[in-house]
Amino acid sequence: MNKSQSKILNNIKSVHLIGIGGIGMSGIAEYLLRKGVSVFGSDINPTFITKRLQKLGAKIYNSHNKKNISQNIQLVVYSSAVKSNNEEYAEAINKNIPLIRRAEMLGEIVNEKHLISVSGTHGKTTTTAIISKILIDNGFDPTVFVGGNIDFLEGGSSRIGESKYAVVEADEYDRSFLTLKSDNIVITNIECDHTDIYDGLDDIINTFKIFCGNAKDESGIIAYGDDDNVREVLQNYSSSEINYYGLERINNYKITNIKVSDDYTEFKLNNHNLKLNLLGKHNVLNASASFIAGNILGISPENISTSLESFAGVNRRLQLKYSKEISVYDDYAHHPTEVKSSFEALKNSVKGRLITIFQPHLYTRTRDFYNEFSDALKGNDVVILAKLYPARENEIKGVSSELILNELKKKTGNEVFYIDDFKNIITKLNEIKKDGDTIIFQGAGNVTNLCEDFIKQLNNGSIK
């Protein structure tokens, strides 16, 4: 995007966001609020995200209704989940109010900046957050959009910076990242996912090629070099354009000497000794990509190391929420690789049993990966499967959490349950929990609410 193109936000004073409670949409909403724009929005279910936006000054409706689109609204932003038959979307068209997709709005905000885009199937949010912290700590004052709630962003998912720099989580869902014109690209890994959008792995790889091709001239790429799919995307790039990192192959940045303790991880990246207050190989990879991003911008290894060591993590990314007689984690993992990474991060550090409450997310993902989910979960001492969270999808006949349950029973002799009611899950946990247990509430749906209810029960002895 060049400066001659129209800026859709020029002279806009009132914006309505359909689906404002989504993490990506909320980041746009917060950005607009901090710019002094009057923000309105709608979402069916109130959450801590919508409550936070209300405290910041947004007016939020708990339903989609055409009456929410007043004549005073000058622009309507909609998420990928919104269909053309949505009442508010149709009313905006009826009133000739301009509409823009969230991904396009994001591009409008960041494409003229020095843009660092963090892409990949897994690890985008954490890597975006770490890079952002490194830049903030070292005076780069970046604009930030990240797909999670971050403590150093005051619990938000966006930040307005006054500098030329921007750090953005580049989401491949619905091909949203194709709106971005990057200066630096990070690719953490590439796997098959979002099968409701993509026609298999080849389609995903080809779309990543387009994403990289959309970058500005003289852009640079930071990529996980141990991933064959990443290498395929970048096969036509020269070695001078790419900084590869990894453990197994010949990479520009070699990771060695990984040592995991109860609550932190140490490792070596080339000749730099680094410490991270997070667990798991996947977080070593995230931190390594972030180190390289900081190094490219001229930040000293010592200053990057300080930022890494003080990084406290992202909300819901294997986040320790309770640590007394038992430990309780809230975890956003919703793909088999993510589920396995969380398990491996904890298995050697926990002293008691590992109990996972897993809520499958999306019918299509469950249909396509139920066998892989069972493999990822089978090492747990106890698995409780919650009712599938459909999110944006309509029911697919024959697809439910029981697909995973049935496969799990074939692969493990450990305890496995399917319980479709949250209160009954808490009852079961109270029946089976023992001092020393580690319990993970896992999934991208409303299982996080179950985690909060369970912790409240632990703290005050009553179920709300």
C-alpha cells in the first residue's frame, strides 16, 4: 500500500465492529478507542474481553441486530466469521455505510510502517509478544497487534506506538495475512490446519508463498529451518534473504544445550546463553525467532537476553493459574501439535499425575485430526473430554468429542472420560484430584471459563 491510496480511517469518528469480542477484532477496537474514535460493537456472548473494552469506553450490544447500526456509524468492521446474511452487515449495506474486513483494516493501519509479521501454524502469538516486548524494552515504541491478552499491554492485545515500527501476528486463517506488506517475516512452522478454509497442505504452502511474495522490496525472513514445509515455501529465495534457526539442520542460528528446570528453560543460540521463564521446546523456538528479530534491528544480545528472561508469557498459553496443593494451567492449545507440545513441556517437571480436560474446537478440525488428538493426549494419567466447541461452524453429523474418546481408549490404559456438562466435569475433578496433581484446561473455546470456575471453587470451596 502506498501513501497515494485512500486511508479509510481519515476523518472517521464512529466505528461499529461486528464480532467485537474476538481477539483480533478487540485489538482493532482498542486501537480505535485509543485514537479517540467512538467504538460500538456486537457479540453474542459477553466475555472478559468485551468487559475490558466497555471499561475503555466501547458501547457493546450482546446480540446482532440491525438496530445496532445507527445512521451515525461511519464505518463497519467485520470479522471473518461474519456472513453476508448477518443483520448488521446487511443493514450497513442498506444504509450505504462502508464495510471493511478486519484483516484489511489491519493492513490499513500497519502497512506503511516497518512491519514485522509473525506467521506460522503454531507459536505466532507468543513469538509476536516476545518480539514486541524486546522492541518496547529497547525504546523502539512499536505499534502492536497480537492474538492474545498480554500483561505488558495492560491485559490488551494491541498497542499504539509513535515510531515507524509495527509488530503484527499474521494469521493465515481465511487467508487474512495476505493483506499485509511486510518488511520482516517470521515463519515459525507450517502444518495442515484450517481445513474448513484450505484444500489441504499444498494449498496452505502456496498461500504462504503468496504471503511472502507480498513483502516489500529488500525484506528479510526469519524461518524455522527444521521444517520441510517452511523450506518448501522459501525454496526460491537466496540464502542472503533468510535467517534459518533450529536444532537439527544446518541453520544460521543453531539451538543447543536445552536445559529445563521446574519453572524455566536455559539454552544456547549460537554462542549466546539465554534463559526463558517458560517451559517447552516450542518456547525455545519462539524465543530464538524473537532473538533474531531483535538482532536484525541492531539490539544488543545482552538487552535481548534481558527481555527474554523477564517475559512472563501470554494469557492462556500454558498459563499457570493456581499453584498450591495442586497446579492448574489454562492452555489455548487446539491443534494436535500444540496439545503434544504442552504435554511434553510439563511431563518431566510435574511430580504428580497429569490430568487434561480437553475441549475440541471446530467440527472440521475434530473430523480431520481426531486420531492425532488421541495420540497427543494418550500420555496423560487422566483425560476428560468436554463437549466439542463449534465456534463458527454448523454441526457435522457423526463428529463429536467421542471420536477422540474412542481412539484414546484403544491407545491407553489410563483413565479417559467424556463429560458434556461443565458442572459435572468439576464434580469429577473433585472426586479424583489428589495433592500434587497438575491439571490442564485445554482448548480454544469456553473451556477457559471452566478453568476459572474450578479455581474459584478451589479458593472458596463453592461452585458458582
